[in-house]
Amino acid sequence: MKTFEVQFRYRDRNEETVESTVKVEASSLPGAVGKAAREFVKGLDRKQRFDMNKNGLDITAKSVGTTTSAEAETSAEAAAG
């Protein structure tokens, strides 16, 4: 699995820019954007969703790194020991 950092930006009703960054693990960039978008929208209330839909949502995604199961197990063992 690869780790991606997805940044969301939209303008709210007060013309202020709202930004949020979500880190997700996925096998591909489109999968990461979809997963991060679901998490981001789930955290918004009704008015924030309206503002996001009205003014548009800017999405920026980049790959941060690759995580393999062996690396994760080694990190977990090091932290536990």
C-alpha cells in the first residue's frame, strides 16, 4: 500500500478559504482521492457541504511513500519492544 496526502480547499460563505489535509493508504491515486474525499465530506456539517458544492472543491494529492506489510510489522515490533 502507498501513503497519499490529499489536500482539500474550498471557500465558505464568509469568503474565507477552508483547508484540510487527509493522509490515507491506498493502492492507487484515484483510490486514495476517493477514500480521502469520503472522510473529508463525512466531517462537514450541512452548511459547510452547501458552501463546498456552491463554490467548488479544489483537490491536491501527492504520494508520500510506500508501506509494505514487512515494514509495518518491523515498526510495530520496534515500538512494542
